[in-house]
Amino acid sequence: MRHVKIVATIGPATCSQENLKQLLHAGINVARFNMSHGTADWHKTTIQRLRRLALVEKTPLAILVDLAGPKIRLGDIPDEETVLQRGRNIILVTNSDPYHQNSGQNASGDSLPVNLLHFPDRMEPGQIVLIDDGNLSLIVEKQEPNRLICKILVGGKVTSHKGVNFPRLPLDITGFTQKDADDLQVAIDVEADYVALSFVRSPKDIHLLQSALADRSALIPLIAKIERPEALTCLDEILDAADGVMVARGDLALEMSPEEVPLLQKQIIAQANRMGKPVITATQMLESMTRNSSPTRAEASDVANAVLDGTDAVMLSAETSMGNFPFEAVQVMDRIIRQAEKEMFRKSQNLLSPKGVVRSTPEAVCEAAVSLATSVDAQAIVVFTESGHTAKLLARHRPTVQIIALTPSPIVTRQLALVWGIVSFVFPQIDDTDERIHAAQDHLKTLGLLHEGRLMVIVTGERLGHAFGTNIIKAHLVV
């Protein structure tokens, strides 16, 4: 099996029933819905369609609803597009600018509206402003109340609602907007398996979203998107508060610098691995496949390096949402992952806990189970789990054998579709331990996942229904 999971963003190129079915056949594990685009009704309809298909195909599939967050964007530009000419001046105006509020545009065409009440307090002459993912850049020459007078360093065409970045400047804006609150209700209505929060700066942003969920009597695992410099200063605290993280390399590269991102990616993945939290590596992994049927060599290396870094999942954005070759992109990513994993396992990489560290019983059991599975050349580790916690503890150690998670919860089954190395199935709760193991053996033999005469390692507990009750490892001969 493939251990690293594939997250595919659903969009106009893939939202039809036939195209969604092709994505499932191509091998996606998580479907991402970007709330920055599309209507609530579109997202609900498409998610329901995909859920039905996944049930028919008997494919555990997680739904990830990605909240837009406080993205700074240009306002409405009256013409379809404006051309910024290098060397000329342009004025950026905020929502607080009286002239902008009254007219909505500049009659002479020499200003652009920005959806901010005020510009960052530390904005000074010489500060760089990036527009449209850095395709256009300006340098601040003068700051006036509610406006910035800038010189165009890199020009080009610009249209309404393009993103605006102020690299390395802290932003005094809420991390959870009214739009996010509305979109969160969509996630609750469709019973999303994960919600991602954009532009997380501190654990407070996560706590704010958790409170919003609690107020609506909902419980959904939260993914913190790491794309702000402030988040890097409290990464441990964010990881502790969130259920997983995403290395959102696009805005991270704009807010920091491109040369810093590769090492930051490795650091974030390593820290998430140590804390046993799922981590997604995202942005432009196979970007050229939005236009071409094959990736560049650099993109193939990028995906492979993320796998070798230890990521749980890699993500496709424009490639599957609006690209010309969405299914080919998934298939290419699948092949790259499998090839990289061969090398990773050849070197017997693992992330076992440091010696001398005191661990809980389930942690120690899972570490011993991974070691036992390697020693006896087991064909799989089979774990019985109700919350998914024990399965995630096993995945943390990156075993070379397959982890098969059996859970009575369809929700947990879908959530585990994001986590490295786990294939999960809905399985009834059986109180008697021996009966439970033999029933699981027969079920997995029927599915073709276990074969007679080979060992499997069992991870379970004596008493089901007790949190953190995992205390049994068994090397079981399949008969």
C-alpha cells in the first residue's frame, strides 16, 4: 500500500459525478473544499455527492473544509483588469479611506483598494508589498492616513480580489472572520471530518475556532495552517492545541522568503511527527500539471522530498480543482510517493521515541508493537481503536508494515484516511478478546489483506470502551 496520503482540492474541473469517481479510482484519500471559492450550496451539494460515491466504492475518504481566514485582498477593480507599469506610482487605499468609501474607485485609475481598516502600524518606507502570490511587487515610498504611496517594482495585470501580503509584518486582524463562522456551519452541516484554519498566528486562533464549535455542540478535528511568521515562534503550542497542521508553503514563502521554506518544511514536519500530529505538505507540488500532462523534474523531487521528510499527506490544489489534467496529477503523485517510500523503507527509517523518555502505556505498547512487527516480519499491524488515538500512535513510528485500523465509528474511519500508513475499516465492537481477534482475522482474509501462514501483530485492550486502555500486543498466526 501507499503510506503517504493524497489530498485533492475539489473544484470546477472535478466536481461532476463522473470526475469525482475518477478521482476516487486514481487514489485520493482526502477531499479538500476551499471555502475561499464557491457558494455554500455548491460545497454542500458536491460533498454529499462525493460521500455517496465513496460509500458505493467502499473507500474511506476524509472531507477537509478549508476556511478562508483573514486573507488580505484587493477590493473591486471597476475595469476587468488594471495594468501596473514598472517604475510608476500606485496608491493603496483602505476601507477607512473616505474617498475610497464614497467612490469605490479612483477616477484617475492610480489607486487600488485593499480590504483593510488600516495598514500595519510598522509599515515604513522601503517595505515591500506583494500582490497576486508575489507576481506583482511594490515598494512603499510614503505612508499617509489610510493609504500607502508605492512604486511599482514588478508590474503586470491585476484583477479584483487578488491576495495582498506585507512580508514579515505582524497583522492586527482577527483570525476567525464572520465568513469563517458562516462556512464553519457548512462544515458542521455536512459532518466534515476536518476543518482547516488559515493564517494561524497563535494557539488563541485555534481556541477561538474550538469555542465556536463548542457553542454549536460540534466536535471536528482542526488543522492549523502554518503560513505566518508569528506561528513559527509558538509552533509547539499550536501543535498542542490543534489536531494537525498544514505546511502552507505559498503564503509562507511570501511572508518569509522562498529560500527559507524548504528548511521550515522539514522542521515543521519533524516536530509534528514527534508530537504524533498529522501534517500535510501543500502548495504547488505539481503546479505545472495544471497545464501539462507530466510534471517537471523539480516537482517530482519536491514530492519525494516531502515523503522522505515524513509528511503524512501531500496536497494538490489548482492541479485538481481547475487544472487540465486532474486525474493524471493524482496518478503521478501516487507513483512518486510509492517510489520514495521504497527508498525510505530500504534505509529502515523510523521515529522511535528517545530512550529514557517516560511514556504512557498505549505509547509504550505501540512502540513495542512496531518493533515486534519488524522483528517477526509481520504482514500487518492490526489495531482496534474507538477514537483513532492508538492508530495514530502507531503511525507516529512510521512502521514498514501496513497499519490496519478497525473501529466501530464511520467518522473515525474517515478521519484516519488523512493519517500516514493507515487503512481503516468499520468493524463491530466485540467484547471477548479472542473472539474479536478471530473475527478480525476472518474479515481481513476475506478482503485479501491477510494471508494464511503469516503473522500479524495485534494491538488492542482487555476492556473496550475505556479511553487509553490499550495494553495488549499479540503476534498472531493467521489460520
